[in-house]
Amino acid sequence: MITFEKKDIEKLPHLNKINLINSATGYKSANLIGTKSRDGISNLAIFSSVTHFGSAPAIYGFVLRPTTVRRNTYDNIMESGIFTLNPVFEEYIADAHHTSAKYPIEISEFDKTNFEEEYKDNCYAPFVKGAPLQIRMKFLEEVHIKANGTLLVLAEVEKIYVREEMISNDFFIDLSKGKIATVTGLDGYAVPNSIERHSYQRPKK
């Protein structure tokens, strides 16, 4: 096996280093976060850090890089308190990846991709039309991570929309039935298949 010690990692060129570190933790969720500015300009950006922080109440969170430069997603969430989560799905992986491009605030990523805005139930932020799973989120709090200046944004689930064929009798959402993608590192995408599920485990006697 190839070994990378801390000193070796620190000496790597920037792109090589972030590829190594971002891919070493395995497959991650790939979500499009939809927001809208107070001026009515929609924004769509891909995030690979969305994760579950609790079910009662239902809380998800994601990490933002330091806000030393303008972050349209963050600014829009701070203004409206509302955003949407829309998983990346197979048909639009290339468009989803393109939302990582740094457009000025007056440009909507919806206008630069094949994604369409969808609004429902008076949600201020746009959903991605056609996404097999859509989640409305309400901002709760932000946690400053001192070690590297990043922000952990925590939000509460307000509403979930999911295609009927994706949800089982015990309310498990089978993402593979929606051809939902996952990401490795910064730019490696895969569409996994569900292999098996296991029951809740207890200690063996």
C-alpha cells in the first residue's frame, strides 16, 4: 500500500491534496441546495456535506467554506431562513456539477443549466423540478468551526416530497429507485444500487 504521512500530505500540490483528502472518506451525498435572494434571484449550488443530525426534531446540516468571500447560498439562507434540498439524480449529473461554478449573485444557475425552478406550498425557495426527492428546510443555527474557519449550518426539515415508488411500507426511502447519485471527492459521481437491508441489531447472547 502507498502511505501518506501528515508531512507528505501537506507538501502535495493543492489540487492533489484536496482530491486525496476529499475522496478518502468514501461516498458522500450529492445535493442541490435551492435558495432565493431578497431581490428574487434564484440560486442553485451543489453540496456534498449534507448529513443527518437527528430525527426528533428532524435536523440536517451542511458545511460551508469560510465566508471571507461572498457565498450566495449562505447569504440567501440568512435573508430568508428557507432553502430546499434536492438530490442529484442520474439524468442531470453534469448540470448538477456545473452549479459549483462561481457565478455572480445576479446570475441564476437555473438559467445556466437545464434545471427548472418549481414552487409549491408557498415555499420562497425553489425546488428542482423533476427531482425524485425534494425537502423544504428552515434555518436553525450556524456553528463556527474554529479549526478551519468553516461553518456548519443546521436546519429543520419542514416538508418532504418523495415519489411513491421510492418509499417502502416502513417509510424507508430507496434512493436507488430514483437513480440518485453519490459523489466521491470533488468530481467523481456514481449511481449506486441497493443490495440489501438488515434488521435492527442487538447484542448476541
